[in-house]
Amino acid sequence: MDLAQRCLAGDQNALREFVEVFQQQVFGLCFRMLGHRQDAEDTAQESLARAVKYLKSWDSTQPLRPWVLKIAANRCRTALGKRARLPKTVGESNDFGAESELPQLGLAEELNQALDVLKDEHRECFVMFYQQELSIQEISAILDVKEGTIKTWLHRSRKLLAEHLMKRGIEPNSH
């Protein structure tokens, strides 16, 4: 019996294993999309709980990982929508800090900060492709958009990120 079937049968060890298998991937996606550790932890936990709760609705002819990540991406979009409706408090920022406060960052930190310049759906697509290593087809299914749109978003994201990094004095091909 596979993991999903064991979870559906109520096997507590399988439920723990399910969370262990997907926890890092879901948290990574949530953190990249939300840019705030606590929000990402909360959203990842909520996403995994929803995945377990709705596992019976998963189409077992399809891979499980993209289905779980789609739930996480949807929860992140909901969190971003709620965040956009909340008034910002003075001094509020994401975990990456303001550009002026970070004159010397490593390439990874610069890239994380640069992701903030992307539109939400472009950032989501970029993270899924480069960090989560999902295929264009999987991203297309998760985001429910055409594969051509995913390719366009990835191209635009790479272009914008390269421009942003060059403005910060980093040549994208120099690392």
C-alpha cells in the first residue's frame, strides 16, 4: 500500500511520514512566496493539514507532489490577499530587509531580495521551477495556466531579476 492509501486508511505513522515527506518543500514554497518566516510556517502547516484532510479528493492517476504544492500555492495566494488588505505598520518589512540596509549581501540573499520585485504569479512560477524543480507541465497544472504562459513568466522573471541584480552591481553570469 502506498503512502496516500495508508493515510486514507487512518495509519498515524503514514500521516507523520506524509508530513515529513512534504514539509520542507511546502515550507520552502511558502517562504519564497510570502517572504516572512512566521507566515510561511503557519501557511505551510495549514497547507499540509488541508492536504491530509482532502487527500480523498486527490486523483491518484496524477503525481501527489504537484497536488500538495498546489494546495500550498493556493493558501499562499490567500495569505497574500489578506496581507494586501491589511494596513502596513510603520517599520514593517519582510525578512529580507530594505535594500539600503543591505549594502553587501551574498548572491543567494541578493536573489531572495530580488524576488520581491516580481509580480506574485511570476515569483510563484520562478520558485516552483528553480527551487522546487517542478516541470513546466507540473507548474501549469498547479497554477491552472497554459504552458506557454509559464514559459513567458519564467522568461520575464529571469529578465527582471537580471536587471535588478545588475542595478545592485551583480553581473548575473559572473557567479
